Amino acid sequence: MNVLTTLSKIKSVFSKRRIYTFVILLFIGLIACVFFMSKHITSLKNECDKYKNNEKALIAQTKTYKTKDSLNAATAYEVQMKFDEYKKTHPDEKEHIDEVTKGRSLQSVVSVQGNTKVQVKIPLKDTVINKKDTLSVKNGTPSVKKDTIIATKDTVRTIKSYTQWYSIDGIIDKSFTGYIGFNESLQIYITVQYKRFLGFLWHTSKVKDRKVDVVSLNPYSKIIKVEYTTITK
């Protein structure tokens, strides 16, 4: 009887252990399931926020404005794309991207388009130029014919204007011949707006949106388009 009782107790203990093991494994499985479901939901929420921000950025596009000191500026919101998506939507930049990203990862791209128009009023100056026909070719060898040197004086008009932002230097003789140069200086500011707890309380560490502001220090330049793209994995 004692042996049968002992075996019965041992069997009962093993049965309870199996039940406990099953319950523990079931509990661990539920925790793992909740964890992966939560992670998946977070990933879907991030994707949803990404597309929402992209839609907002594409609808807003580029907004131009003037700073307090009357400088031309423009702003644009961040668009998030995967690297392959960016290369597909910007095929004209493929060669530049491949050259720049050798052994490196592309993080973000800021592209700015603009034009420069300068209204100028420059006085013309007369300049005297000596013209001498002194060379002739005989048997393939150039020689100077002193008895037929003809010296003439022509008057042409010159233009010279130099400022911090543009330079013009040339002559007008039936047409303009010379150089026109422009100097450009851009300041690019990237700002972040953080999400608030419950939508209206204190700021959290999560980013709501990013935007870029580009200010042209050249008062003659106008910014036409700004794109700010962040490359995601």
C-alpha cells in the first residue's frame, strides 16, 4: 500500500508540473504575441505617420516669403523615402548619387532652385583701341611690311560694374562681349516640431514633422523650389 501511495503521489506531482509548465509556456507565448503585435502596430503607425507627413509636404510644396530684412526665403516640409524610391523619383540625379555615396549611406537631400535678376543702370565709357595691320605672309613665313603699316583708332564703349553680388565687365561693339558673374550665398535651417503628450500637454521625444527653411543672402535672387527628402531604411 505504501508503494502504491508513493507512486500515486509522484504521478500527481508530475501531472501538476506538466500543468504548471503548460501554463508558463502559454503565458510566455501570450507575452511574445502581445510584444510582436505591439511592434507590428507601432510599425504600421509609423508608416501611417510617414505617408501622412509626405502627403502634407507634397500638398504644401514650396512656400516663399520675405524675412524681416527683405531677403527672399522659402520653406518646405520633409518627405521620407526609401533609397530605391528616391532614385526612381529622381532619375536625373542617379549619377551624382552614385558618385557621392561610394562607401557611404545617403541620409538626406536638400535641393534648391532659384533665379537671379539684376536691374542695372551703368554709364558707358568710351575707350580708344589702336588697330595695326603689320603682318603679311610670304612663302609661309610671316613678315612685317613697314611701308604698309596702317594705324587706326576705333572707339568702343565699355561696361564695368562690380558689387558684392554681381559683376559685369565687357565692351559694346555692335554686340556685347564680356563676362557677367553672380555670387550666391544660401543659409539652410532645418527645424523639428515634437509631438505633445495627449496632443496638448508637454513635448515628447517623438518628432511630429521636420521642415527646411532656405534664405538667400543675395537680395537679387529668388528661390523657386525647395525639396527636403530624408532617406529611410
